[in-house]
Amino acid sequence: MENSKIYVGLDVGTTSIKVIVAESMNKQLNVIGVGSARSNGLSRGTIVDIDQAVSAIQQAVQQAEQKANIEITQVVAGIPANLLQIEECQGMIAVSDQSKEITSQDVQDVASAALVRNLPPEREILTVLPMQFTVDGFDGIKDPRGMMGVRLEMSGILFTAPKTMIHNLKKCIEKAGLELSQLVVNPLALGKLALSDGEQDFGAIIVDLGGGQSTAAVIHDHQLKFTAIDQEGGDHITKDISVVLNTSIENAEKAKRDYGNADSLVASEEEQIPIEVVGQTAPIQITEKKLAEIIEARMMQIFDRLKTALDKVNAFDMPGGIVMTGGVTALPGIVDLAQEVFNCPVKLYIPDQMGLRHPSFAQGLSLINYIANLTEVDWLVQSALGNVEQFEARQTATKSTAKTQATPKEAPQKKHKTESKHTFEGLKSFFSNFFE
């Protein structure tokens, strides 16, 4: 048990909130507890009522605690890609150690240098991922610690999100009596779980069909390059069934789950489905085909809009095709419909862990998988998010000290040199190099 560690993933979705507890031992994840509660206080992936969301989180946590027989105090939470912005970032420092051997502190400092930038007041840095380090002009380095050098550079990918969205999620977790250990971008984590190594390398699209919204994300060269959000999901299908058939939301959801099909071409015209209609004492009978046509119409709209967004960045030029997951993908016929609309290979991802064999659990499991596989360098770079102000202060103090100690015959010496570069010039131009 010495090498074991407990991870808890918190998936705050529009339809449900899921808590997954897993034990990591010898690089293997074993799920030991799961909790789920109906979401309240959320709309289209964002928190609109903190108190209701807190209550739902607490219910899911209590379930997971009972099943795992542990007390949950710390969680890894996912944040949706709503208004997510992806940028390149670069930083450079002079190696501080007299021996010129690069240390963990140098890695933190060069990451802090890459994060020094002016952001709009409504946005906040969510996370940063190192792509490569360069030591004295030698690039392609994944871990520079222990190497000798004078100048250390880092190139990375920076993710920013609206402050309001980040604050509300953190506030909910805090009010639920939990500590947030890490905030992870949902499609980034999902891609690491659902895509094979080759798909992540050569490029593929991960589509998450949730209750409140649908997300398409482009993964290429093991990096999240683009996201597209459609503000419709499984809940909208349920509402369509309710309106068209004049039945309650509860009955519409039951009909969708028990008899629904996303492909009307394969649905039966003879099989009858009883539907309780408002204002009538006896249920009416409809065919499976009619129900499928209602579902198909909404799914076609969602897929068409996602396809339009993906076409703009030439995402379908990548060989990996589409991997779909999320609760809505449990509908029969969803793959055939997606292949018809996207005109590329489509397959489903369903977790194979006991008790999680449903696509709705993929996001929660991906959070645990992501955090458990972070390297030491990843953690050092992440830790720089809280050290940017201290880094800037240390740089200023270093320059002031150098000026004070300088004499007329001596030039001031600087211990650190920082450089930050903002290279993001719009999503389409940023990704064009990857899809050519």
C-alpha cells in the first residue's frame, strides 16, 4: 500500500453530478467508489445557483464515501470548455545556480516567465501545459532538470477561461466542505482517456454529448488544439419529445431511455409505445419510428453545427476520425447518424471499469486518469500558476539589488532574464499549421 494513492474526480454536469473514487497502485487505477446525484443549479454546463449545486455535490460525495468507505476531503474537478481560449506561451530565464545545473526551481521560474502577460479583467489562467524545453538552443527536451546550461526556455499551451465560471465552481466546492486539488479542462482530460496514443498523435476528434450541451474537441500531437460548444444536448431531446407528444418531462425522458433511437431508418414502424398524454386518462400509442424521428431531428441539428465549426479548422483532414462519449451516446443508432452527418469514421468510447460501464461516466473517470498520469515536470509547471506574482517580485528585487551594488566601473548584473511572448492570432490561424 506504500505506492498507492487515492484520487477523487468530481464531474459537475448539467444533468447529473458524479463523484468517482479510485486507488492508484503501480500505475493502475482501481475504482473503489462511485456517487451520483441529479444536478440542480446548473444550466448548459455552467453554475447558475451555487446553493443548489452545493447540495447536489454533497449528495454525490456522501454516496461515494459510503461505497468507498473513506472520507473525501479533496477532489479533482473538471471545467467545461465554455468560452475557453487556447494560446501559445513562451518564457526564458537565465539559469540561477552557480554550477549552471538546471533545478526544479528553474523549471518553475521559466513557467512563471511564460505566464507573465496582460489578461482582460474578466479572464483567468486555467492551466498551462509544457510542450518542450530548450537549453542553450537545444530544443525538444521534456525534462531539463539535471542538465547543464546558461539559458532555459519553455514553450507551452495556455488555457484561459472566464473568471466567473472558475470562481463559481471553486466556491461550490469550498461550500461543500471540499478542497480543490486541481482544476482540469474537461475535453483535455477526456481526450487522454478515450483516444489511443496514435489517435492523440496523428489527430482525432472527441465529441462529448452531454445533457445540457455538446462539445467537440480536436486533439493533435497529444495536445488540445480546438474546442467547439453547441448549447444543446440530451435535455433538449427530452423537451422535444415532451412538446411534440404533449407529455410530461418525466414521461418523455422515460420514453427516450427505454425506446429511443437516433436513427429513424432502423426504427420499427410496427412496434407501439404507450405515452401518457396530459389531459387524457388513457395512454396513446405511437410507433418507435415516430419517436426516433423526433430524436433524430434534434441530433441532426447538433451534429450539423459541430461539423460547421470543425470544418473551419480542417479537423476532418486528420486520420483519427471521431470518438464519441457522454450520456446521449447510449442511444441506439447514434453512431450511424453521426457517420452520415460527419462523413468520417465514428466509434463510441465506454469505460470498461466495473460499475462504470456507461458513457456518462467517461468524463469523471477521465479526470482521475489525467491527474494520476501527470509527470513531475507537469506538476512543477502547474505550481507556477500560484507563483507568478512572487516571481515578478523576485525579478524586480534582483534588478534593484544589482543596481545598488553596481559601481561606475561595473555594469549591473542580472540574475534572471525573462521574456514572455503572446503569439495567439486567432483560432483559425493558430491551428492551420497543425492541419496542413
